[in-house]
Amino acid sequence: MCFYLLNSYMTRFYSLLACISLVAVSCTSDTIEGDQLDLSLQNVIKQAAPAGRLDHFVLGEYTDLASLPQDPLNPLTEMKVELGSFLFFETGLGTVPKKEEGLQSYSCSSCHVPLADFKPGRMQGIGEGGEGIGYLGEARVKHSAYEEGDMDVQGIRPLTVLNVAYSAENTLWNGSFGSAGANEGTEDVWGVIDEATELNHLGYQGLETQNIEGLNIHRMLMTPELAEDLNYKEYFDSAFPDVAEADRYSNLTVSLAISAYLRTLTTSKAPFQDWLRGDMQAMSVSEKRGAMVFFTKGNCSSCHTGTALSATKFFALGVNDLDQSVSFQENEKTMKKNLGRAGFTGLDEDLYKFKVPTLYNLQGTSFYFHGSSKRSLEEVVEYFDQGIPENPRVSSDLVARDFKPLGLTDQEKADLVNFLEFGLQDNDVLRFMPTSLPSNNCFPNADEQSRKELGCQ
């Protein structure tokens, strides 16, 4: 009996040792495989980086102003950034609306909603002429007092302002704003096809120039009296002490402050950023495999070459335009946005070519491409994998030559989606949003319905 029990215990003991050994071997194997994946990924990223360095793709911290790209004519300062962080959300700037009901009811963040990753929460953003907000801005609708033609809506999906510092030299989908970069040599068309691009002669980079025009087109106006009434005078004095007092409280300084703030909105807390900085556990195995696809077989990095996985390059991918599915139409003058880069240069060779956007923080909304034509990242990846243009307006000879079938496996597509959806998602972008404004105004919207929903009656 004792011999039987001893034999039984010994059998269990050796079985347990075998299991422990198997687990140890398995863990060691997984670790080795993980290490090899990390090393392989580091190598392909270095190959994709212009100088062969991983840190090419490392984003600056919003608190380290010196690490961020900036306009030499608009150097970043803490006071300028702080002022801009308020003015971007300030509904009190909406002082020249088309309808009385829209007075001081909207802000820049009406269309760049932080909870929606600083994009519209709906297919098409609505500034003045809208009411309500919902959770992500998805419930903003046409105000009953407005006709469609009086609404401030966009004929193209607004780009996120996250990581805009890394593509700020030339902004908008067609890159029309900015005096340098891709616009060098285009001086003869400034103000010709698009009157607003006359502002490029001021010499600012695209972000600053765009915001100068943006305040005008979105019917916002700052005056010395308004700065006093909204409790911003001291902020302007601290941010722009070298600007003559007669010019200090103006749309120009507002645009420079907002631009300074926007340059600090970097997705530096995304898992891929942590991985680049040395935390090999920051991304899952699937996300790392997806990153491998991104930088190799998927050919994504051939276009998304910049630090923020964006680029001031323009390509025709043949996706549908916003007006082919949108609810509210802009006027004919602004329909030139659908022409892409050609809407600025007037060149046939630039027809339907759009700027390469950042790929960070794609979770916040389910609308992708300039025309919101795709509703999920799975659809986006499938579109690139198939390599078949969908827009009948875009002739095949205009489509980018690299837009062709990729032959990705189901697993590769799933991994790529995981990298895009989770590896590049900074879940703490609300750190860029103020808790209140000096004016104490409701934000991002202050129309009656929005005030009810936001609880700031």
C-alpha cells in the first residue's frame, strides 16, 4: 500500500516537473519570438526612416515646447499656448453670425471635438447654424432658424488637428496655405483660384495662415472691447507684449495663439510612441505584427513618411467625395475642394490629389478619407488591399501608381487594423482641453440645445 502511494506521488511529481518545464520552455520560446519581433520591427522602421533612426517617428511632448515644430514668425511660448487653449474653445468669438440665433454659439471646437479625437463627431462638421452636440458632436444638427445655404459646413471632412505641428508648413487637404514647403514656386496662383491664399504672402506657415482665414470664414471677430468683456485682456498682454496695443487684441493675434496651442497637440502617449521610446511591452504581439505589415508588405510607410505618420505629399486614391453622400451642401465656389491639390494649383496633373493625413487617433469617429466614404478601419484596409478606385470622377491615369492590390492575408489585415486602431491611439487627449474658460462661457457650443446637453444653462 505504502509502495503504491509512493509510486503514485512520484508519478505526479515527475508529471508536475514536466509541465513546469513545458511552461518554462513555452514562455522562453514566446519571449524569444517577441524579442525577435521587436528587433525585426526596429530594423524595418529604421529602413523606413530618412536617416535610419527610430527617433524619426518619436513625437515631441506638449510640455516641451522646444521639441515641437514651430513657425519662426510665431515662436511658441507658454502664455501664447495657454491663451490659444482658451480661444480654440471660446464661443464668445462668434460675433458676426449670419443669423441672430447663432450669435456667440459656436467655436473652433464645434467641428474639432476633443472626445472625437479633435474631429467632427458626425460625417460633416457644423459650426454656425447648428444646434446640439450629443457625446462626440454626433448629434449636432441644423438649427431651425437657418437655411442650408446660411450654415457654416464643410464640403470636405475636416482633418484632425492632432499632430498638426508635423504637417503645419502646408495645411488643408490640398496644402493651399503656407508660403514655403510644397508651395514654393506656386506664388503665381496665390489668390487667383482661391482668393484666401493671397494670405500666403504674409510669410507664415500653413497653420498660422489657415487660422487667419479660418476666423474670417467661420465668422469670428476679436476686438479690444471683446477681449475686455470676455476677460482675456491680461492673457493677450502676457502672450503678445511686443505687439503694439492697437493691434494686440485682434484676429491676427487670436490666430497666432490658436496656432501655438494646436502645435502642442501631440499623441505622444500612444502605445507605438511608448514602444519607440523603449517599452517593448507597450504594444501587443498583434499590434507589432500589424506595424510590420505597415512598414513592409502593406507599403503604408511609402506615403506616411513623416514623424506623425503624415506627409506633405498629395496622392489620388479614387475615394468618393463628401458631396456624394453628405446631408448639407456648400456653395459652388467651395466645391473646388473636391478637386484636391488642383483646386489650388489649377494643374490637371494635381486633380483629385489629397494630402497624406496623420494616422494617429482613428478611433474617435467612424468616418475615413476626405469624403468620409469609409465607416471602419476594416473597410479602409480592405480598400487599400483591393486597390480598386471607387470614384467615377477620378480617371485611372490620375490614381497613384502605388495604389494597387497588396495581397494581404486575413491575419495580416487583422493585425494591421489592430496597429492602426490601438497601437496609434493616444487615449488621453482630453489633457489638452481646458476645464473652464476665462469668460465662463459654455463650450464647445453655446446654442440653447447644446447648453442644455452640456449642463451649463
